[in-house]
Amino acid sequence: MKILLAQSAGFCFGVRRATTMAFEAAESRDRICSLGPIIHSPQLVEKLEEKGVRVLRQVEEITGGTVIIRSHGVTSQELDALGERDVEIVDATCPFVKKAQEHADLLSSEGYTVVLVGEKDHPEVQGIVSYARQGDVYVVADPEDAVALPRCSRMGIVAQTTQSIENLRTIVDICLEKCKELRIYNTICDATSVRQNEARSIARQADVMLVIGGFNSANTNRLARICRDIQPRTHHIETAGQIESQWFDGAKTVGITAGASTPRWIIDEVVKRVQA
Amino acid sequence: MKILLAQSAGFCFGVRRATTMAFEAAESRDRICSLGPIIHSPQLVEKLEEKGVRVLRQVEEITGGTVIIRSHGVTSQELDALGERDVEIVDATCPFVKKAQEHADLLSSEGYTVVLVGEKDHPEVQGIVSYARQGDVYVVADPEDAVALPRCSRMGIVAQTTQSIENLRTIVDICLEKCKELRIYNTICDATSVRQNEARSIARQADVMLVIGGFNSANTNRLARICRDIQPRTHHIETAGQIESQWFDGAKTVGITAGASTPRWIIDEVVKRVQA
């Protein structure tokens, strides 16, 4: 059986940076936590917990020591509240997410109606939206949401960094007729589109496709959806242990890719298991 | 034979305004000219000539008296050159075209690469482009032109007021991946899209379609193209005299629309001729 492993599988720049910052901080501090899971990989979060990094959900639970801001960022209100506490902040927010937060801030302060293209419940989205502090702000997940937007004179669009360019494009098309001025910051991270394009190419060649990553990872879920549209025999797994041998019946070529928050060791285990 | 006459046929706001300004100015001035034809209707330009309004092509030819700036506007260089002469200026530039000029000016001065969606040789386009005085500026007529654009960090788009929303949308789609920030002023005039939508609707019901307007009128040519795509039996005419009776062989319904610079009396003559 031939294995096609995506070169772009696994950690993106922002996740690698956040993970490194978290392990380094854990080395030198006694009392350390992260506000929400540092990245959407339960396996990596577990490894960090072994090093003493507790995952706390609320600012109120943090009473001292060091707090790591996860790669997806937090809301401006949470950051303000942390600033008022006696804690050291290690900000591991992905620089691309930071940029999206800054653009939302700028558009909002310049009087634009802010439209964020992304998933309403995703922490990255909630973080970015919180920076649009003035005027109207809408989260738009799909074309249907965009059609429902009210007309306005000036509209500013920012995207969740892991959105697909196709979704952004369709929503821009709709918004173009909703306003007289449309200002778009294409904050989709290059890593996302590179990964998605490579996944498409591999899915076209594969009889079975494996997509590895946290079930709570938006970008992995999207990656699985993209692959499934091309190759229905696509399986989204978190670890090698979830692989079932009958998936590969009659398959000559197996494609493998992984989300931005999937650690290398998990990818290696999956490749080994498929080979076996 | 049933006639479907478009309600939106004929003069738009800007053309009506420019025509009224020109006739009023002609009433009270002895020495009067326009820089280029005031609107793209040879028949109306002829009527104005009878009132003493000469059409001059170059600023250098204008040595005094009153000059009318046509509805399509002129270049900023021409306006500056006129300002240095001993002439009275009656600025009949369409307010929507003026807005597009102002947006090009603003985008250019704020450091955007300016992209004007429009026809390279059209006077309105040449006027708007001239206001993008700093940095790069490109005129993009179609998707092919847009694909050839170089990448840049910040791109600002303005549209010729008579462009179709479909062309603008397609070009925006392409530009979205050419830059990190895309700022679009949708300067397409509502009158244009209303007229185009009504033309589509009538063309679908008609066996023969007549589109009336100057052969040098961009918006009339575009209107004819839109109708021809739906109803191949579409004829673009300037006057009733050009109608040929065999066009209507076997036709039960005739649709009629007209460009933004087509005077009412010409439309009335066409309707009369078709009825006869």
C-alpha cells in the first residue's frame, strides 16, 4: 500500500510558536496555567499538564503565577481583566490572529460595520470580535448568514485565519451589494490554504484518506470536509489507536494529512500503523 | 404586435442634469463650448450645436467664454489647465462620476494600488484614472486583465459607473488573492443596474429586442450585449430611421430599452415606428 503524506501536515507557525513558548515557560515557572487549551490538541495539552500547565476556563480562577494566552487568543475583556490581576502574562496568541484582532479594532474605530467570516462559537472568532468595540459587528459563517446582513454604507470584513478562501470569496460577493464601500482584510493564513490545496491534491489520488487532528479543531474538521467532498472514504481521527483495518479494504493508495494543531509524534504513529 | 417599453429607458440622473445645465448655459451665454461631447448622443449634441454650443476636443482650442464639462468628466490635468485660462467653467460632471474620481484620489493618496474596473479608452475612465496621482494605477476591463495584475499589499478598487456588477464581482474575486487588504468602492450607479435588470427581464419575454442609444455609448453597447445574450434577435440602433421591417417577421412581442444618454424624443419615435 502506497502512502501519500502531506508535506504541510501538522503544526503551523503559530501553533509551533505557542507550543514552544508554553514548554519553555513551564520549564522555569512553578505556578502556571493557560486560559483555555493552548492549542486544539488534547494529546499535547495532556503533555503540558504533565509539566504543570493547568488549563483554566475563567479569568476569575486565576489568582497568581503565570498565565499563557493560547494560540487562538482571548477576548479583549479577558486580557483587560488579566491585566488588573497580579499575574505574569505569556502571550502566545498567533501573530496572524493578532493581526486579525488589530484589523477588527481599526475597522470598528473608523466607523465600519464589522463582518467576521468564521464560526460563531470558535474561541479565535470570539476573541477577534471582541476587538470591534464600536458600532455593529456580525459573525458570518456561510453565504446564508451573509444574505441576512442588513445594508450599510461602509462594511469591513476580517476572516478567521483558518477559513477557506472559497467561503470568504462567496461572502465577499454577497457583501459587495450590501454597501457602497467594502474593505476586506484577507486574514486567512497562507498555511491554511497551502494545507487545504495539498489535501485536495492528495485526496484526488488516494483510495482512502486519513485526516489527523483534534475533534475540537476547526481547521481539522474543515480539512476533513474538503477531503470527504473529493474522496468519501475519508476518516477524521485524533490518534493512531482509532484506525480500523477494514477501512483499507482494496485500497492501493492512502493519503494522510493533519490539522495545524496536530503534533508530529501523532502523525508518525499513524504512518507507522498504516504501514503495519 | 405587443411592445414592452422599459420604464428605465433613457436619461439617467447625471445625463438629465448635464443636459439641463448645458441648455440653460446656452440660453444666457454668447461664447460657449463643451470639452468633448456633453453626452454620448450625437443627436442631442447636434441640438446643442444649433444653440451655439461647439464641441472642442483640446483645452488649447478654448481661448475664452464658457466651457461645459461633460457628464463623463475630464482629467484632473485638463481641469487644472482650464483653471489657468480666462474661461468660465460650468461643471456638468455627473455627481456619481465625481465620487469615483474622489475615491481614486483618496485611495491613491493613502498608498493603495488603484485598480479601475472599466474600459480603457472611455473618457469617464481616463478622467477617474487621472485622479490617482500617486503610486500605481491599472485599468482592468475584464477578468483576464485582473489575472495579469501584480501582487501588492493594499489594493483599492473603483468602478466605471456604468459597469455591470457581474464584471466587478468577478474582478473582485480575483483581486482578493492578489493582496492582503482590498478596499472596494462600489461606484456602479444604481440606474445602470436597474436598467440592466429590466432589460434582462424584457429580453426574456420579447421575440425581438431594440436597444436605442449612441454607437459611441459604452452603457448602450453593454445593454445591447446583455440583451443579445438572452435574445439573439437584438438590434442596437441610434434612431428610428435605422429600423428594418423584416426584423419583426413572426414576432409577437417587441422589447425596447435605451441607454442613459438617449433622449426621450428618439425613444418616442422608435415606439411610433414599431407601432406603424
